Amino acid sequence: MAEKMAMAKAINESLRRALDTDPKVLVMGEDVGKLGGVFRVTDGLQKDFGESRVIDTPLAESGIVGTAIGLALRGYRPVVEIQFDGFVFPAYDQIVTQLAKMHARSLGKVKLPVVIRIPYGGGIGAVEHHSESPEALFAHVAGLKVVSPSNSSDAYWMMQQAIQSDDPVIYFEPKRRYWDKGEVDPEAIPAPLHKARVVREGTDLTLAAYGPMVKLCREVADAAAEEGKSLEVLDLRSVSPLDFDAVQASVEKTRRLVVVHEAPVFFGSGAEIAARITERCFYHLEAPVLRVGGYHAPYPPARLEEEYLPDLDRVLDAVDRSLAY
Amino acid sequence: MAEKMAMAKAINESLRRALDTDPKVLVMGEDVGKLGGVFRVTDGLQKDFGESRVIDTPLAESGIVGTAIGLALRGYRPVVEIQFDGFVFPAYDQIVTQLAKMHARSLGKVKLPVVIRIPYGGGIGAVEHHSESPEALFAHVAGLKVVSPSNSSDAYWMMQQAIQSDDPVIYFEPKRRYWDKGEVDPEAIPAPLHKARVVREGTDLTLAAYGPMVKLCREVADAAAEEGKSLEVLDLRSVSPLDFDAVQASVEKTRRLVVVHEAPVFFGSGAEIAARITERCFYHLEAPVLRVGGYHAPYPPARLEEEYLPDLDRVLDAVDRSLAY
Amino acid sequence: MTVESSAARKPRRTAAGKAGTTGSKTGATGTKRTTRTTRSAAKKSAEPGLVQLLTPEGERVENAEYDAYVAGITPEELRGLYRDMVLTRRFDAEATALQRQGELGLWASLLGQEAAQIGSGRATREDDYVFPTYREHGVAWCRGVDPTNLLGMFRGVNNGGWDPNSNNFHLYTIVIGSQALHATGYAMGVAKDGADSAVIAYFGDGASSQGDVAESFTFSAVYNAPVVFFCQNNQWAISEPTEKQTRVPLYQRAQGYGFPGVRVDGNDVLACLAVTKWALERARRGEGPTLVEAYTYRMGAHTTSDDPSRYRGDEERLAWEAKDPILRLRRHLESSGHADEGFFAELEAESETLGKRVREAVRAMPDPDHFALFEHAYADGHALVDEERAQFAAYQASFAEEGGH
Amino acid sequence: MTVESSAARKPRRTAAGKAGTTGSKTGATGTKRTTRTTRSAAKKSAEPGLVQLLTPEGERVENAEYDAYVAGITPEELRGLYRDMVLTRRFDAEATALQRQGELGLWASLLGQEAAQIGSGRATREDDYVFPTYREHGVAWCRGVDPTNLLGMFRGVNNGGWDPNSNNFHLYTIVIGSQALHATGYAMGVAKDGADSAVIAYFGDGASSQGDVAESFTFSAVYNAPVVFFCQNNQWAISEPTEKQTRVPLYQRAQGYGFPGVRVDGNDVLACLAVTKWALERARRGEGPTLVEAYTYRMGAHTTSDDPSRYRGDEERLAWEAKDPILRLRRHLESSGHADEGFFAELEAESETLGKRVREAVRAMPDPDHFALFEHAYADGHALVDEERAQFAAYQASFAEEGGH
Ligand SMILES: Cc1ncc(C[n+]2csc(CCOP(=O)(O)OP(=O)(O)O)c2C)c(N)n1
Ligand SMILES: Cc1ncc(C[n+]2csc(CCOP(=O)(O)OP(=O)(O)O)c2C)c(N)n1
Ligand SMILES: [Mg+2]
Ligand SMILES: [Mg+2]
């Protein structure tokens, strides 16, 4: 039953399945209908499920998330698309003060099963606001769950699970991996949504990443292997909650950890992972947890993004620095 | 010349001085005029400087920050008040995508000397959205500077410096300290805006804090002293940039660090400090950097905030845990 | 109920001073203008925007458009409206007193806005859904929410103490304007379901400036959502008069979005009832959103933390007291003979009972369990919350062991 | 320049099909409606909302309100407008071609919107300030911004390649609607300075839904700021027709905020010039904001990444081609004898030169220095940036040392 498909297609198929099986599922956002989204992730869905299930919205992100909340209050399960990472901020108030807090505010009486899809990250040579990685700004906010798949199969299954979740889920799609193909088996039994996965075993050092950086870390591990270094690669999959147990288990074995993400290092996921893993593994670590990520500067114009984004060399450099301790 | 005054009054005096000396300085926000702000921080300013310098705005935070940006483009230096921490989010888009990035976007041609004052933090028994500590959500964003005074003198001088800064500054006011009195000398030579200060010397462990938690940390140090423990207390003063050099210097001496803030620990300032200081002081640290802060839950109703907020016992507990390594 | 409305051209209005003006002087010159208006009150067309069915003196005036919506109202129902307003005011006063006594951390009084809230609240049907701000105690009353439940958040024991779905009355929302979008989304859902329920969103004059409210106008118009935007223009957003939010009357905002806006005398419970019914029925019929601006007055402070003497004078308040919503209906009940002394006396007693019940309920309200901190952050759980809960438990337990602190 | 406008009641309009309708069918039925309108074009009052001074056939029509604003226009100025539009279109086409050749990462074409942009842009005074979206290449041209500067961000070498204060032309803004607030704030500053400059903010039909745009209406009205909101309704926000943003014509939005809104034929450069001048002069006179809706059409794709065939048919485009802004003025210049073949030929040559210059300039545009990453994050520096810059330098240097990579 498994089929090879691009990540964008895997998400499309997952949305299709959800629309098909649960009449309460809605897809909404700018250009998600006739156009099928600027990345075609919702391609064909409006044609097949109609305008009342797959909704082209006015150009107003706060309005999109705010009305999605209202629809969820009415019993719907909206899957909202934010067109690009940099355009989520007009909706930030609704996400942080309403979506994240209504379950607690109502002492559990109200559930808001809203999924917010955000194509994120750089590497596609885009103009400003189209390449950012704002996941830390959501992970810090209690009440939200934050996930990011790294491959087609996870993209498919994590979307199923996000839609089924009774909590709001911010679903970050690594847009530069949209066209990467991978197996999707719609009859598989998926791993739990918030568990990390060891995607490559190793003994000398752990690389932890999620979303777009997992592929890079695998390449780094390959390159390092050629130099005789055995790196373990963890696909974290979920940023909130973070699967610290998995990281701890790996670090207790390898004694070294490098965290890689596209987002700026300062106050990024790597900080939280480093802080907590250092606490948990204080006597195991042979080196401080190192972080590779974006610099403390606005995401640069496309012709500079190669310098800004973690790449093979920069991660290898961090690996070397760690191993040098 | 020095005078004892409450922190709210110190900020008021600082704003007054800025309005007085620089005709380009404006004060704007909801209720800042006739009412003088809900905390009276802008008390009397409209009366003395007129409605065109001290501006009651419509009830729309994005509009307030967005027009402040426009005013700054015209050469003004607006000091914007957000009425409470929880109400900054409607302005978040303007702050993150415009205010923070315009200097870089314009390759330095455009400067936006806008100060955003945010009374923040809990401990005043308020209703929802009136007690939050969102500083991490600003520190992660390049282009912004983030500071928080802990006492009247700093409140006065850091406001002067924030207004003089050509970068946007998010100025977090620890509202529960508004009524605490301290010396303010308007003729002093202030410390640099982004430098931490050792407010109590010690040898056994460093407590690092800013804003409302500095006072608590001093009390902790007093209590610990009674038990024979010598704690150094650092007032970080600035969250972005963070004065890592100062923390490092202290930790190289004490070999132990506990970071205290009201904001949730997860993805909070403590994570960044722990990660970087562990990297810088890997061989000095006798214990992992520990963090004391809010839990990963929406800020609770007032009758629970004592459990939520770091207090003497919780910090002492962390101190003990650190010393036990 | 249209008998009283025959004397159509007598001077009878002191209430509607500001209706139809540009709003640019709202507040400051309240008294003077009221006086002027009283003198020229016979010229009904001078205030074309304001819908009024009861004068401040309690006289019923005809209104071709809206009479139908209260045509069948019985004396009993009229007394019911009166009772609602009186009990709501009593509850509100009790809450204010409880705040002074330290039992509540804060209270946001609805004093003066009883007619706007009871009129609109009673216009809703059980299956309609209401999205309030933080001041809709009267609407909550109409929806059958136990008033003591409203006090939890002001006491600081919770952030919302009722199940929104029990009475189709959403939680109080503090972030100004955000609920307008929730209401719109909910209404979109109602339409999708093919139901003929309607949704009503409350917000204030200040809130009208928020982008979220504008976006809710856009979304509701584009999707033709069955929602009524009920704006209580109580003249003030904390210390700012309405002229800081708009230079034209707020009800006019709607037409630029393609749906009707109406200004109703917010101190006239009958008019509020009629206009809201009309708007809700439009929604049910699939005619989409309506904006109702209830022109009223916040007679008290913004909240118990506020000191209005810093920004407004007593004259304004006095002028509005003459238009008191409760007094007005009382006069009407008395002059029409629809209520007797017995009714008023009984209601007085009922008020006292309510006050006592509220007082006792608040005092008996337990503090939340400490572990409530971790209870509802997530519906499906979160590993970090579990971890922190466990740490918290161990920490708490350490005191018990030590026996200290 | 009012001589042509004597034949006032001849059928002459194919352009204004949708003006004055509710906007609820915008787009889908473009051709049909145009046909219908052509037939009934003599009934001028059928499109009360649309200001037009030049018919699609290039005939000058009278307009009592706006003629005055172009009354003194000389043949030379008219040729100037034509030249502006032609060169802008040429530049735009060159940029599109450069994107196809891989020299630019993206291009947002203004094809079809030349009249809206040149008309409004030429209405501004040197001391006025302009806040564009990302598509105002024609306005940039009018402001004297070298067109090659516009290409930097689309090539990916910068995020804004000019000094906004050199030409009072702000940087392109990508986050939809946010610049409307900047313009409003800037205008508030102008008023504070007592200057008589005006400010103009550009945005699209899609942008009209953003809360920020609504808030800019509120702020500008309340402070009576000298700002003109110039909305180019080009019928589409990427794939969404205007009916997804509003159910009434957008210019009507303004009245709900208390200032005038006007719909102008956005393919008529004269009308755009006149209406914008009028609005800017209102602003200068202290009469506050105005909303101008330029009713036009995005003839190309949203950007070079877009494929409009997925969401709209060719007929619509064909219908709008008949209203082409450049063709229209050419007809007028020809029929009025204000331009001869020599002029057109010379302009053709100038176009080619411009194209060549742009091509060469882009190809020669250097990539930014790697350290530019750290250069402008802050005006006053930031310790962490310094630290990261130093680390980056060391890291870069390590390759040089190794001689590798
Ligand atoms: C987004 C946001 N900004 C600011 C506040 C602080 N605040 C609370 S009530 C209020 C005034 C509200 O005025 P209005 O909308 O007229 O409602 P009213 O209080 O008069 O009923 C303000 C500014 C808030 N709660 N939310
Ligand atoms: C806040 C935000 N949301 C979404 C986008 C993505 N986006 C870019 S252009 C566009 C459509 C804009 O339409 P309109 O305002 O009509 O301007 P036009 O492109 O037609 O000139 C969208 C949705 C954006 N740039 N900013
Ligand atoms: Mg109000
Ligand atoms: Mg458009």
C-alpha cells in the first residue's frame, strides 16, 4: 500500500483523508481553494469537497485564526493555512491569547482542535518574510503544541494526529523539503506525535534536529562517517513538547550533543534543549551542548541565506568542536 | 541632588526630562494623557506638554506601534505605552516584522528610535493577561533590544538611554515594583544600558535575575547568608543583548549559577543563559545551571500566582540543589 | 403595547442628546447639549439615527420600523424586563461592595448599561450563542448563568467559571475585540450547519478601534454570517471619550462593510429588545450581519481600580442619570398601571435575597487547589507539564517532610 | 485640456463595467458585463461611483468635480504621462524577462496598473511621502527612484535597495497592510510639524481586509492626518477575487470611518491624476484622510511564481485589455494631435535603452558581502551580533587556512 510521494503531496493526501473521514474538518486560508495554495498543498481539495469545506478567506490572518477558533467552538476542526512563516504575526494575538489559553480559561470545558499549518524555513531563495523559522515563539507559549515533520511519512501521519488532537497544534512544514519524496503507507501504525525518532544510530555524538535540518544532519553523519566518526541523528519531530527522554537516552550513550535548527540560536530551541539536557546529563556530557542555527539578525536576502543557514560545514565544524573537548 | 522616589515616579521623571529636553520625544498610548496611565506613570505629562506631545490613542495596539513607526520615520522619538503585558500581542506583527527589521531592511538608512514600555509580570493579584512576562518573545527577535530595570535609579536612567537609543527598545517595567522607592540622582553618570551589575557579591553561587526578581534574589541571598552561604546576585538589566561576560565572570568565581525569572522556564531567558554559560564555563561549572521560573501553563488566576511565581523558598530550593552537586 | 405612543409630538426626550451628531464632542459638553436637545425635542428628525421606544419619562413612542418586534409584549414580560434590570443592578452593586471588602480583586460594573444588556439579552433565543466582553453581567443573567459564577475570575479563583456551552454564553474575554472574530467564526459554523440560530458579539466603543473587530466585519459580510455585533457605546474607554475612537457615530461603520448599522437608545430596554430582535431575525433569515450601537453611559468607574474623577466631571453623569434605564421603565410601568406597589416591594425583597446569596457564595468560594496550575493547560496532556507537576509535587512534599516553612 | 469633453453623451465607455455594483460578482462575469455596459454606456448615472476623464477610446469626458485638477495640463505634460507609462511598462517587462532568465528570484509585475500608479504618482509633490506595497514600480518611477534599485530585493541581494528619504519613497513592504499605519503615523508627524506636505499609502484590494488598514483609517480619522489611502483594486489578491474581501465597493469603506472615499477609473491616467491631486490637496488643507479606490486590473500573474490560469479565464483579461491604460492615452494623444509619430518612435527607442540599461545593471549587480549579514541588524550595535560576527569571521578564515571547501 505504501507509495512514494513528495512531502507536499503527503500533506495533501492527509488533508484529503481527514476531510473525507470527518465532516467537521475544514481547510481554510488565503488561496487554499481554487489555487490549491501557493505550494499546491491543498490542490484539488476544494474541487472535491466544495467551498464550504475548503475555504478561501479574506486576506487577514487574525481573522482567519479568530474565525477558526469560533468554528472550533461550534464543533468544527479547522486546519488553517498561514501562507508563509513571516505572515503568522498578525494572527499571533489570537494564537497566544485565545487559541492557546481557552482550554485552561474554561477549566477544560472548551477544546479548540485547530491546526495551524505554517510553511517555514529558508533555502528557497525567497524574498523577505518567506524564509523564517519562528517555532520558538510558539513553543514558549503554554497551551500550544508545536511539531514539524522531516519527511513524507511523518508529514502524512503527524497531520492526521494533529487534526485528531484536541489541543491546538502549530504544524510547521519545512517548505524546502516539500518536493522531497518518501514512502507513505496510509495503513501503517504511526509513532506517537510527540516522540522523537532515532533516524541513524551512532556512538560518538548526537545530532538533534527537526523539520528541514534532519536531512542535513543525516548528510553530516554520512560525511562524518567517512572520517570515522559515528554520529547518532535524532529527529525530534515535536518542539513542544520536546522529547527530552529521547535526547537524554541518546546523550547518555554518546556523551555529546549538537542541536541544529534554522531559527536564530539566541532564545531558540537549542537553548532549551541545551539547558535541560545539561541538567539531566550533567555527569554524562563530555562537552557542552553546542548549537548551530541562524544568527541574531533578520533573515537575510536570498543571496546571503547560504551563509545564514546551517550547512554541512557548519554542523561539521560544531561536531569537531564538540569532539575536541 | 539624589531623591528617593518610587519606580513609577522615576519613570515619570525620566519621561518628563526627555519631553523637556527633546522636542521630538512623544509619549503615546491608551489612557496615557488625562488619566496619566492606569499606573500613573505618565501622570501630569499631558498637562505640562500638551496633547500633541502626550497622546491618548485609539484602543488598538497595532495602530499605536504602527503609527509610532511612522512618526519615527518622520523624525520623532515615540515612547509607546502598552497598558499591560498581555495586550502587546495585537502589536506583535508591527514590532517583529516592521519595527525590528526596518533598519536592516533599509541597510541602515532608516533608524527607528521607538521605545515600547510594557508594565509586566505578576504578583499584583490581577485578572488574566495582566501578569505575564513575555520578554523571551522579544529577545528571540533580532533588531530589538530588551531591557528591564529593577530599581528606581535604573528605571530613570535606562529610560533616558532607551529614548536616546537609535534602536527600538522594549522596556519592561516590573509593575509590582512600581511602588518601591529608591534613590534617583538625575546628575549621576549612568552605567551602560546593556551591562549587568553585581548587586551583591558572593562566592558560593551566582543568582542571575532582572526586573522584578532582583529584589527577590537579594532576599534569597540574605536568607542564604544566614545559613552561611555566600551568594552573588547579578542584576542582568538587559535581556537582549544579555551581558554574558558579566555572568561568565561571576560564574568563573562561584562555579554555580541559578537563573530566576517570572516567565515560563521553557524557552525562557534562563535557557539561553544556561546554554551559553555552560558553553563558556564548561570546565568551571560544578553544577548544571538551574532555572527557576514560571511553569508551562497559562498564567494562573490570582489565587494561584504565589504557587506559580518564583519565591524565596523555590529559589532557595534551587540553590540547595545546585550546591548539592 | 402601542397605546402610549399616541402623543407623538410632545417634548419628551432628554435622553438622546448626542444621537446623530458626529461624535466629535462626545462627553465634554454633555449637559449643555442635553438641555438644548430637550428644548428642541419635538423635532424628532433632528436625531434620525436613534431608535427609541420609551422616553426617559417612560412614555411609549411609536416607531414604524421596530414596533413590530415588541408588539406582543405582555405586562408580565415588561415587569420581567424590569426585574432583570433591578436584579442585575443589585448584583452589580453587591459585587462592587465585595470588591471594597477585599473579597474580589476587581469588579467591572455595568451600572447604567442595564437596558442595553437586558434588552439585547432577552432578545436572544436559547439556541443563539453569545460572546461577551467582561462587563456583560446583565446578558449573563438573561442567559441563565448563575451570577455567582461570574465572580470567580474577579476573585482570582479562575479565569472563567462557567461552561460556555451550558447556556451558550461564552467566557468573558479580556483582550479587547478578540471575541468578535470568535463570534463570526461561530456564526459561520451555524450557517454551515444549516441551523437558524444566530450569534451575538458584544464589545465596547473602545473596542471598535481594534483590527480584530474590523476583520470580523469583513469576514461576517463576505460569508454572510448570522451574527449581530452589539456595541455598547458607553461613551468611555477607561479615560478616553468616544471621540478618540471615531469621528462619526459608530453605527455608521457597518455600511462601509456592506451591512446595516443602527443606533439604539441604549437606556431604553424596549428599544434594545426590539432592535436586537430585528437584527437577530435578519441573521436567522440569512441576511447576514448587523451592527447595533447601543448609545448608553458607563455610570460608574471603568473598574473598581479606576478613578473617573481624573478625566470626567459630575455634570455628565448627572445628565445621564436623568435617562436612567431602570427609572424609565419604572415610570412606564407605573403610568401604564402594569405594575403595582406590591410588585416593587416584592422585587426589593428579592434583590436583598440575591445580594445575600451572592455575598455568601463569594465568601464560601474556595481557593483553587494548587495543582490546578497544571490541570488544564492541555486537553491531551503534555510531557513537560507532567514533568513540572511531578517536580512541583515533590517540592510541595518536601515542606511536609521538613515540617517547616 | 477640456476641449475633448464636449461630446458628453455619446456612448464611449467600455471600461467601467463594474463601477457602482456591489462587487459581489466581481471577476467571474467580466466580459458579459462589459458588453452590457457598453450598450448602456450613455446612461452615465448608472455608474455614479466611477470617476473617469478619458474613455477607453481616448475621448476626454467632462467631470464637474475633478476637471479643475487637470485643467492646466499641457500637451507636454500629457506626453510625459504617456512616456512614464510606457517606460514603466517596458521596465516591468524587462524585469519579468530577467526573472525568467534567472537573474531575479521573483518579480511582481504592475502590468495593467500603469495609469493608477503614474496618475497618482505624478500627483504627489516632492515633499510628499509615499508608502508603497511591493508593486509600485510606476510610483517609484515618478518619485525618481532609479528603477534598477527596485530590483535588488527581487534579485535577493538586499531587502530594500534605496534610501527612503532620498525620494520620500518608503521601502517596499511585503507584510500586507502594515505600511498603511506607517503612512498614518508619518502623516501625524507632518501635521505636528505644521508642514503642508501630504502622505500617500498604497495597498491592494486584498490588503483592505487587514486589521492594520482598518486601524489606519481609525487613527487617521481621529487625528485628521494628512494621508491619502490609495487602494489599487486590481480585482485579485493572488487567486482570490475582490468579492472574497468585501461585498460592497471598497471606496465605500471610508464613509464608515468618517472621511470620503472615491472610486476612480484606475486605467485612466488623467482621472487618477485629478482625483489624487484633489485628495492630496484636501490633506494639505487640513481636511484629513481620503480613500481613493483605483478600479483597475492586474493583467499579468500575481508574481512570476503565480499561474493565473488556475483561477481565472482569458476572457476577463481580454475585456480589460480593451481598457488598456496606455492605449487609451495614446488614442487621446493621437486624436488630439498632441503627439506625432516622431514622439512615439523616440519613446520606443528610449524604452529600448532603458531595457538595456536595466538588463546590464542587474547582471552587474554584485552579491552582497557575507559580512553584510551582521551589518545592519542594529543601529547602535549589539554584543551578541559582535560575538557572532567574530565567530563567523573565524569560521570563514578556517577555510582559507585549510585551503579546502
Ligand atoms: C487588547 C487590549 N488592550 C488594552 C486593554 C486594556 N483595557 C481594558 S478595558 C479597556 C477599555 C475598553 O473600552 P470599551 O471597549 O469602550 O469597553 P468598556 O470598558 O467601556 O465597556 C482597555 C483599554 C485590553 N483589555 N485589551
Ligand atoms: C500579512 C500577509 N499575508 C499574506 C501575504 C501573502 N501575499 C502576498 S501578496 C498577497 C495578495 C495581495 O493582494 P492585494 O492586496 O490585492 O495586492 P496585489 O498583489 O493585488 O497588488 C498575499 C496574500 C503577505 N505578503 N502578507
Ligand atoms: Mg466604552
Ligand atoms: Mg489586488
